[in-house]
Amino acid sequence: TQLLEQSPQFLSIQEGENLTVYCNSSSVFSSLQWYRQEPGEGPVLLVTVVTGGEVKKLKRLTFQFGDARKDSSLHITAAQPGDTGLYLCAVASGTYKYIFGTGTRLKVLA
Amino acid sequence: ETGVTQTPRHLVMGMTNKKSLKCEQHLGHNAMYWYKQSAKKPLELMFVYNFKEQTENNSVPSRFSPECPNSSHLFLHLHTLQPEDSALYLCASSQDFAGRMYGYTFGSGTRLTVV
């Protein structure tokens, strides 16, 4: 069974700080997605990465897919309270489904 | 108008009740999914429908019964649930099957409490 481990599990930081969260597995994946889930809402897709070593930027968010396609990181520059939420990574498992990681719960304090 | 609409947003039901969760999307997506999100556990896939046909039942207990009358609507019928079934139930749809290229569009979920 594939298992996606995300770290840290919880993170509380001050506005303006930088942070990095990680998604790791022992398996190789063809693609990986990052989602953000705000309280009381469903997850929203942020990015899909497909190529080993790929880097994608979304405003202050930088996503990197590991060279071996086993892991990924999400870096946030100058975090803002609006970045607060649960960050989930997800990978394809079999034909029909994605499996999700355990999530990193981020809180950015004003 | 958001892409995927779930109703109700909150539901409290007794263990002997029967209720249904509804999901609706008008994005033109052909695949729809039910996920369960419990505290401290990863999102768990329950059911997958592709072009109204169920393609995955992820070993879900029979007290959960899905129904997909068309590509835009998905229901989850609930009966004789247990307290451990209390969770956030999320519906999702995808443009491409399994969402590999474009990801999932999730609804806001139904927060279910079984008492």
C-alpha cells in the first residue's frame, strides 16, 4: 500500500515568514498534486507536477517535484493569514483513484 | 456559482435513520467521486463513477449506498450508520477520468454526525 507522509503535521508561523512543507513516499509516481483545504470547505487544486525535478510557481508558492519522482515540496514565501489551511498532496494509485497524504495544517498569525 | 454543490452542509442523524447526501456539478465532468474525511486520517476514496457507471467501490460497508442517475448528479444514501461514520463527506468531479491531468473539483462537503 502506498503511503504518503507529509511533514510537518502542524505549523504555526507569523505573517511574513517563509516555510516549506514536504510530501514523501518510497514509491515512484507519474504525477503529484497539491491541494489546499480551508476550514469548512473542500480541497482546492493548486498544482499538478509531472516531470522529475519540475518546479512550478503560483504567486508566493513554489512547488518542486523530486528528481526521482518520489517526493515533493511546497515553499511559501512571506506567508499571509490567507495561506492558512490544510495542505494535501495526492498521487495516482491504480487506474481510478488518487491517494492523499496525511496533510500539513498551517496557521499563519497576523 | 461554485462548480460542485453538496447538500446538506450539515447533517445530524440517529443510528436508525435513513438520509441521503446530494452532489451536483454542471462542469461537464464525466467522473464523480465520494470521499470520506475523518479527523487525523487521510482522505479515503469511497466510490468512483465514470459516465454514470460505478467503477470503484473501495470496500465500503453496505450501509453506504451510492446512486448516480446521470453525469451531473451523485447521491450517497445512508442507513443504520454507526457513530464512527461521523465525518466530512466530500464529493468531487474531474474532467479527465481519475483527475490525472486537471485534478479534482471538490464540493464543500457534508459534515455528518451520527448520534
